[in-house]
Amino acid sequence: MKTIAIIGAGLGGLSASIKLASNGYNVHVFEKNSHTGGKMMPVNIGSYHFDFGPNTMTMPEVFDGVFEEAGLNPRDFFEWTRIDHHTRNIDYNGESFMMSTNQEDMMNELKKLDPFAADHYPAYLREIERLYLLSKNSFFPRMFTSIGDYLSPGLFNAVLRVRPLEKMNHFHERFFKHPLLLKAFNRYSTYIGSSPYLSSATFAMIGYLEMVQGVYYVKGGNTRLAEGMELAAKQLGVHFHLNTQVKQVHIDEKRAKKVETVDGFGLPVDNVVINGDLLDAYPALVEEKHRPSMRNKKIEASSPSISAFVIMAGLSTRLKELCHHQVYFSKDYTKEFETLFEGQWALDPTIYISNSSYTDPSVSPDGDNLFILVNAPPISAENSISEDEYKTIIYNKLEAHGLPIREYLVEEKVIGPNEIKQRFHAFRGALYGISSNSLKNSFLRPSNQSKDIANLYFAGGSTHPGGGSPMVVISGKNVAEKIIERDA
């Protein structure tokens, strides 16, 4: 029986562990934190439960497939709730509209704001479905190691057909004219940590997931999904080493031979999967001499994605203005992204709020559990801002929109870029590794397999196929399938 070490118990690591264990491998998962799921981290303060992330779930079939392919019933581990009217979008001037998978309701919402958008919405849905199906069939299931992998006739044709050279904002201007609608649909770029004015129109396919397939929530909190994956992995024989940090992956003759933890435990291995931010984990775990294709200078020159400033606020009441998901936009969205990617904090930030107790009061029986997220720049020496100062900016803006958070505040916890960097080993606190603001970083993200070490693999949002929980799960599955294929 071959031994696999998976470093990091995020969704990619969990996905890989289930696939590998169900195919007869001896799998050991090492995780520095006390929980599995990575950024899908539970935070419990008093009677309030928060999902640190992600809060918006799509592509349930990807998660269910992990269990089903292992011969397990996902409903034995967690339960989905579909949210049809899922996101209320509010502009700086109070204009708002609700996103919904109900097409009749969406058309009515669009007609109020933008007759042009109402006329063109059916064409928009057809185009994002086309983008999604091309990506799903051509890119998601594959592992790419070089530009040459894209040059086969069929795949190269697929690349050309997903609008790689068009920017997301330009694409959306084909279908929407009202400023609020453009902001709402352009926000999909933040799901991959990028700017809608720089990232490829390809990622507009995210709209298909939310506006057609639907937005989901896991009953009891989205973190139940990670808990279910951990339980399934244990049932299949996976060994978990929580609160255990790996110190080094030992390399000999261009192969990983052993994983060593900080407390001196050593595990001889046949393959290693690093499930974490590649830009941080790879240089931390593998000596530079063994990775000539990914030297420290190259890593340090990388352009990281955005980070986040998060407030988890437990209230003594339920605010009637709130639903499950809502976004309060800045006045100048273009300037906000320019500011962020210049490395500075936005002083008029767009604010996302998840209030999962709206759908599931059991997770917060005494009042709203508000997960308040603002995009933040990656960490640099020039962009520090005090936690209290930025929290005040956010609360003041929400109060101007009729949300008196401080008046009803019972519990509060703040997590910013520095804690994200420390807790999740995230390069400069970035949520998604390298940004997708360039064509190269959109379509040639770091490979899932080391170019220098034959049996070392990578899973997670910083590698192919990219950020977002479903993509991370797919990356873990792709890596596991590659290992199984090579051993066949």
C-alpha cells in the first residue's frame, strides 16, 4: 500500500484524501490548525456561529461527487438548502435590486432599473452558459503544466472561444447599462481575487452558477461541509494529524522521500500533495535548490490577489433590512479597484454581509450573525491601517444605509490580512494566491504538479483551476486522479 502525505486539510486536501483513500492508498493529512476545511473555518462566539468562508456556495454537484465516487451518500454527512432570491445589491444612493434564479422575478427587477438589461438578459444567460460549459468540459478536469498543454487543436480552440482577451467589465457592458447592475455582475471578479477591469471575461461564467444553477447554503452552517468531508475521509481510513505543522519535505534525486513535522515526526512517502497557498507553502517546505522552476525571487515578484478585512458581529436583534446575502457598493467602483491594486485601502469600500441566520436561525438563536467582508489590499509595508479606524469606516457606512450595527452589538471578532497570512500561510495575506488580472495568470496558473519534483503535487485556490470552493475541490480530485493514473 502506497503512502500519501497531504499537507493542509483545506477542501482540496480533503477532496484528494477521500479519492485516494477510496482507491486503497494509505493517506496521512497534516494540518497546523485545529480544524479541517482551511478557510472554511467555524468561528463560534457565545451563541453565535459564523462561517469564516465561503459564504456563497455553488456547484453542489462537485461536492456531492466527492462522496458519491467514494461509494458514500453525501446526504448522510450534510444537507443543502437552495436560496432562490439570494443577493440584495444596494448602491451608494439607495437604489437596490435582488438577484434571483427565478427568471420572471429577475426580469421584473431589471425592468425597473434598466429596460436595456431586461431586453438583453436572455442573451446574457445563453452566453454565460456557453462560457461555463466550455470551461467545465475543457479546463476544469485537466491538469496543465505548460503553455504547450493549451496548444492541442481542440483545446486551443476552446481557449479562443471563452473570450480570454475581453475584460469582464467590457463583456458586461454588452448586456447591462445601469451602474448598479454593472457593479453587481462585475463583483464576480472578486470571487477570484481580481479586478473586473483587468480580469478576463471568461470568469463571467460565475454568473451562470449563481443566476441559473443557484446559490446554496449548508444546513447548520457551511462549515458542516468540511466536517462531513473529514468524517467521510476518516471512515475511509485517512489519518488526520491536526495541530501539527510540517517543517520540511525531504527531497532526494528529484523525488519527495519524507515529510518531517516540527516536533520531529517523520513519515516516509510515495507521493506528497501540498494543499495550501503555493507561493507560501512551497518555499517554506522545500529547499530552493530543489525547485529551480520556482525560485524565491520568482515567488516574491508575483502579483497577489486581494485580501480581506472581516468583522463577525453578533447582534441582540434581527434587522429587518437584511436577508441572507447583501452588498453595499462604493460610489466609484473603478477607483476602488485601482486603489486596492495600488496596494492601498479603499476609504469608500464595497461591503458584503452574510446573515446566515436569516435562512437558518439555529446557527444564531439570539440575533443576527453578521459576517461583514470588505476587500483589502495584500500586505505591504506601505498600506497599514489600524483595525479600529477601518472598522469605524465600515460601521459608519452601514449606519448611513440604516444598519445601526453598534447599537445592537453583543459579540465581535475582527480578522484582517495579517491574521489571514498567519493562520492560513497565505502569501501577503492574499485569499487566492496570484491574482487573475493578467491573461497569463488567468489561463496558466501554477500547475498542480511540480516541474522539478516528480511525485510532488499542489491542490488549492492558488493553482489550477483557480479560486472558489468548487474549483479547490476539483483541484484535489484532479491531483488524486493523476496519482492513481500514474500508479496504474
